[in-house]
Amino acid sequence: MSRQTGKVLSQLDLVSEPLRVCLVGRDRAAVTLGWAQNVQLIKIKGNKLVKDKVLEVNGYVCGITTSGDNLVVTYVRQPWLEAISTDGKVLQQFHSTGKTQHFKCPDFITTSPDGTLWVSDQGNNTITKMDASLTILQTFTSPLLEWPRGITAVTEDEILVCSQGNNSLVLLQPITNTWSTLLLEDDGIKKPYSLAYCSQKRKIFVAPRNTDSIQVFKFT
């Protein structure tokens, strides 16, 4: 683990607490604003961040990722998923109720290199694999997984998940449905909340819950 400090190059004031963020191409980002119930698009101009369009959504929006040229968002309270265009048009919904309810509290969502969607559900301790049309392909669970939060794809068959409930980072290999613990509390992991992966440097960036720090680990 290493710690580094950096200089803030640009900062934006938003109308509500930012929850999740994803890149949209090379020069834009999308941020979910839960209480405001919208998605703020942001232009990246060199080292500056500039507000772009605001997309109105249908509730307390949380997770966000890209799917082709579109966005997919999760709602933790309804709970459901939506695919929306960058103009705010709803393209597809995954919405189930009653005894057929699949999600309980879908939180983070990510897209693997092949376009597959992965959703962590902290309410029922599952990881769900979906295609671009929001059709469920498979659901994964493990005793190693407790209160899953941040999720990111290293490859199509290497999915990293923050297991906040047991202070660990776990690795799912979906093809064989194999789970392994990658990092533990003894390694410095405590209440892991979100994460990102840098393929060029093979490094994992982990943000613990309720802190202002980022932990950096080498993925081996």
C-alpha cells in the first residue's frame, strides 16, 4: 500500500451530494446525485471540469456505468435499473415486484470489457451479471461476500468486489464461479466502499467508508 497527495486541478459545486461517477468517452463524466434525483453530465476540458446537461431520473439514483453509447443507473430504494441515453431518454428498465423481486438494494454497477454489466446488491449479498438489454444472465453469491459495495472488472473473468461487511477485497472468476479473498484487514483494508482498477499499472485504488483517503494496492 502507498499513499500519495496531489494538487486539486479543478472543482465543481453540485446541487446535491455526488454518489457515483463514471467516464463517458474520453472527455465527459456522469455523476449521480441521489437526493436531487438526477444525473449531472460533466465535460472534461484539459485540467478543468465544466457542467454539461442535467438528466432527470425516476427516483433516488445511485450506481452508474456506461453501456455502449448509453448509461445504466441503479436505484437502491425502488429498486430497479434503467438504461438511459445521454439525452435522458429511458431506453430499457429492469423492474420486478413482489415475490419475483430480484434486487433488494442494487448499489454499485460496472461494465466489463466485453460489455457485460455487473451489479452488487448489498441487500441480499449477491453479484448479478446482466447483458446490455438488462437481462439477467447469472447471479453469484459466496460466504466470502458480506455487504458488497464497490465493484470493478479487471477482465471478463476477473471481477473485484469490496466486501465491506468483512473488511476484505474479494475476486470473483465467473466462468468457474470461483471466489478468493484478495486483501484482508491485515493488509490495511477496512470498510472498503468503492474501488477502481488501472490496467496500465495493474493497481487497485480503494476508498474506505467515511474517510478522506485512497488506498493503492498492486494487483498480482
